[in-house]
Amino acid sequence: MATTTMMSTAGSRVLALGRAELTLLGRSKTALYMGLLMPAVMIYAMHSVVAGADLDKAGMSVAAVSVTGGFGFVLVLAVYQNLVTAYVTRREELVLKRLRTGEASDAEILAGTAIPAVLVALTQCALLVVAGVVWLKLGAVHRPELLLAGLVLGIALCITLAAATAAWAKSVEGAGFVTTPLFLVSMAGSGLIVPLEVMPDSVAQICRLLPLTPAMQLMRGGWLGGVDGVDALRDVVTALVWVALGVFAVRRWFRWEPRK
């Protein structure tokens, strides 16, 4: 009974923080633009790039690659980049410092701050699935459990990496710069634009170890099919390793007070 009560209380604190963050998100035009419009813009922009790739080897259409790649852009832009800015902003405004003097734990504070970004990401991914099935005629999702696993692991990874990355931003203005490396690496090597199946085998093996690649492989394979149990298990394990490394980095380096 005591454990249940504690979990209920912790959940209430996280939801309360999430509601406050959702209100602040609604007031920030920049955050709304990045979270709602940028993924759609990037999907449209990459369509022409994907059209020039040789997709016969991958057995995918341009629409399939573009839409499933959109999952990755949602994770990077709506969750990772927005959360880095949110964490840095709350830190510099001393919000995080004040919250730590209350009853909320560190994990609850970080989770509550992430709720709006997670809701935006889930909504956009749901819209991508509907658009792909109904409008682009990509067919039903082959293995929903793999797509969902990839999405959950991707969101968890982006939250932990966002908190870890925020430690290196000296100001709100600098938050955009510290997120650029992961964004560029993910675009180039995690399958957001070019599927790993199109890459040379040696390059693809290296790219499989990048942070966002396992989630992308699970989501793309879950929708389009063609993923066996061994590959799926490898991707899940790799993603969990990255999440664990992210949690370690947050505990080791996350800053709760403004950088001097």
C-alpha cells in the first residue's frame, strides 16, 4: 500500500510539472515551430534527396523511406532539441534549483519537463502513420510492437541525451549549437534519409552503433517488415545500452544551477 501511494504521489508531481511545461510551450512560438513544423518541413525537404538514392537494394519506395525517416526527425527535433532548450532555459532561470528544494526528485523534475515534448512526438508519429497508410498507401504496419518499441526507446534515449547535452550549453542561445553534432550524425548515419540497407556493409555496421540507429531500425522495420528476431533483439539491446549511458551521463554531468 505504501509503495502504491508513493508511486501515485510521484506520478501526480510529474503530471503537475508537465502541465506547467505544457502551458509554457504554448507561449513559446519558437518551441512550437521547432516541435510542430520543423519535422514536417524536413520530411518534405528530404523527399527530393531520397528520390535520388538507389532504393532497389533496400526494397523500399521513396515514400516509405521519407515517412519512416520522419520518425527520426520527430525524435531529434521535437524531443531532443526542444528538450535541450527547455532544460537550459529552466536552469538559467533558476527553476530547476527551486524545484529541487521541494518534494520532487531529480528524475521527476526531468520527466515532468519532458512531458510536452513527448506528447508532441507521439501525436506527430501517429499522424505520420495515418498519413502513410491512408494517403500514401504504404500499407498497414507489419509489426506494431517493434514500431512501438523503437518509438519508446527513441523517446527515452532523446530525453536522457537532451539532459546530458544541456550540461554543455552555457546559455539558452548556445543550446542550438550543442545539439548540432547529434542532429548531423543522425541525419547522415542513422537512416533518417538514407537507409542502412543502401549503404556499403562496412559503413552500415558502423552506423548501427550510432545512438538513434537502433530506434530507427525498429520503427522502420516494424512498419515495413523484413526484420528478423535476431536483428530486432540486437537493436533493442543497443538502444538500451545507449539509454543506460545517457542516464550515467545525466547523473554525472547534469547541471542544476546556471553555469558561471
